[in-house]
Amino acid sequence: MYRNILVPIAFDADHKPNDAIALAQTLSAEGGRITLLHVMDEVPSYAMSYMPAGFRDETRVALARDLTEKAALLENAQGLVIEGHSGRTILEWAEEHDVDCIVIASHRPGISDFFLGSTAARVVRHAPCAVHVMR
């Protein structure tokens, strides 16, 4: 059983977080913490000029609300939205917050993952703790 579990959440069609959240609950020790974390990728300044004013802030608020609602259904959980590069930021957050298990959902790898690497693959290779990958 783990005392501090991190569940990275991606908001896209390929990732369904419910199974990862359920596994985190199962793996959590009594009184253990679960953090649902979404990393907003940095948007280049040239791309920001094509987005409506306030779009990024509104998106962040909506994502935070969704994570807070999901976390409210769990015991001793929180939802966070932070900014950065997803793989690197997840690893840094896990190390800084003494995470002892990461439960991460992954899509079926394709040829682009062979060359570029997916977020889950990066987390598995470099995590400072146990990692459970959900497919």
C-alpha cells in the first residue's frame, strides 16, 4: 500500500482517467493521499496570438474544477493544474512531493511513440518511485 499516490490526468479522447483513479484508491494505504494532476503544456507565444483573449485562463479554471470534482469523490485527495512539459513536470512534481507511487494511464503506443516517446514511457523510465501503467 502506498501513502502518497500521484495520478496524472490527461484531458483528451485517448485517456480515460476513471480506471487509474480506481486503482489509486485500491493501492492507497489507510490515510494515504491521492493527487490528481493535470499538466498544461506551455503554448508558444506565436500560437497564443491566435487564441481568444482569456482562453487559457478559462481552460485552466475548467480543468481545475473538473479535477476538484473528481478528487471530492475520493478520501484525502486533491486536484491540481500546473504548467510545464508533461513528462518532465510530472517527474519533478513526484520527486518534490515525496510521491511513492504514480498511477498513469497510457494509450496504445504507435510509431510516433517509438521516435518521440510518450509521457507514460518517460515517466516509467525516470520516475523516482513505483509506477503503475493503465491501458
